[in-house]
Amino acid sequence: MKKNRFLPWAVTLALLAAIVWVIASSAGSQAATAEARPAGGVVASLQHFTLGEMVANADKIFRGTVIDFTPTTVAAGGAELPAVTYRLRVEQSFKGEFPTKDDVQYLDITMVGSIKGTAVQGSLQQLSNLPTPPRLIVGSDYLLLTTAESAIGLSTTVGLGQGSFEIYTLDKQEWAKNEFNNAGLFDGPVAYDELAAQIQQQLGE
């Protein structure tokens, strides 16, 4: 009975460790920091990245369309963590190498987390307090700045929601915004062409 009581916390801390590990492995000292509080759960904060820092720390930068996803699990910290493998069709590449099939570039990226987005029981509900990787929607377009794959096969976007820009069309103009509405980067949504140009400029410096 005691083992079952503490299992949710083991999974929670393993998930936190996996998130921090993926971020830290790609961003050096600029990473998520966290602490466990028995009464209040796990509290985590995420350092802000400039666009230049995100570009420098990204292993791959590309515009792509999500064409499929597969729920899966990864082993970490003695627990099986929920994860999602997304398949994207690469429409425009800025940095990195991408597999090609029938003259079309694809990328499979596995991120820790669940497509359901919420914990199912007990202390696992504390995961809502953690910074988490973005959830991508099939059929939607994104500009993603992704980390290198970790030893357990996980990647994420640099700065989590900071490095995931959803692309949409409004008044015949393509716009891009990340999960923080571009806070600290632009004054709200930015024209996609401007974002792409600034990334190209950063890569050329």
C-alpha cells in the first residue's frame, strides 16, 4: 500500500527531470529550474529566451505541418512517462538535416506529455504546475525551434512554448505567435515573413 501511495510522486518527479534534462542538454545553463514542495506540489519556472538564444540553442529550425501523432511512453527515472510522437511535413527548413521520402522532408519528434493534457489521479495532478512542451494540432502549421534528441529519444521546442510558433492567416497575411503571444520577442503576433527573416539574419551572424 505504501509503495502505491508514493508512485504518483515518483512519476511526477521523473517527468520533471525529463523536461529539465531535455532543456538543459540543448541550452547549457539556461534551463528550467524546479523544486518539490510536499504541501504545494512541484513549482517550476522557465527562463526567458531571446530569439537569438533560441536560434543558437536549436538543433533544428523549420516550418512544418503536423500530419499525424502517436501516443507512446518512454522509460526515465524508473517510471514509464507518457509521450507523444508527432510527424511533421517540413515546408521550409532553416537549420538542421531532415529525412526525405519521395522528395518530401519529414520529421518525427517525441515530446514528453500526454495528448489528454491532464493527470489522471492523485499527485499527478500537480503536473499542471510544471512548464510543459507544446501540444501540436494535426493539420496546423508551425515554425518550430527544436532541441537535439536526448539519450532517451526525447526532444522539445527550445524554451518549451517559446520555441513553438503557430502560423495562421488573417486578412490574407500569414502571422506567427508562440504560446506566450510572443511576449519578450515581439509586440504580439508577428508577420511570418518578418519572423523568418529575423531567424535567417541570426543564422547568418
